[in-house]
Amino acid sequence: MSGAPKILIVEDSMMVRMTVKRTLASVDFAVVEAKDGAEGLAAAKADTFDLILTDLNMPNMDGLTMIRHIRELPAYSETPIVMLTTESGEDKKAIGHGSGVSAWLVKPFEPDHLIEVVGSMLF
């Protein structure tokens, strides 16, 4: 599996996390999971990921706060970060893009669309 892009999924819903992991693993991405922003930030500091996929609304630390902290890390200045959320308002998207979000995917998502978005950011 060496050479496979490493993706960090930060999502508090176990069902969504499992669906995203299964979807990305089906096309040979290496996936690491975190259940909230605090865990996601710790994972990003402990390892280097090629892409981060995160929810917005989570306990302990929300997605935008986590992204702001991750963007302060030199290793993650250019790393694609995809927001995967039920929030689709333009105001939230503007705040997200201002915080360093590369793309915005609204839940529920189509697995093929997720693979397409992630693939377009990595290759």
C-alpha cells in the first residue's frame, strides 16, 4: 500500500466515517479516522496526510477551528482540505474558504462524487 495517498477523515458520525472510509479504501486510498476536530488536529500533527476530509459541526473542536490550526502547520500550507457537511449556505462556504477549505461537499454525498472530488485534488 506504499505510495497510496493518505487521507485523514475527521467526522463525529461513525456511520458517515465508515461510509467515507469504505468509499475511499475501495480505490486504494490509505485512510486514517478521527472522531472530532481535537483528534483530527492531533493526528495531523503526528503524521502527514495528502488530503484531509472533515465535518464542520463536531464536539470538542469544530471543523473550521481544526482547519485554522492545521493551516498554521508548515506541512499543511498546501494540503487539500475538503469540508464534508450538511451545511450548504453561502455564508458558511465563504467562512470555510477563508479558513483554508479547498472544496465543499454536502451530505448526503454520492460515493462516486466523493472519489471524483478527492481524486481531482490529489492527481
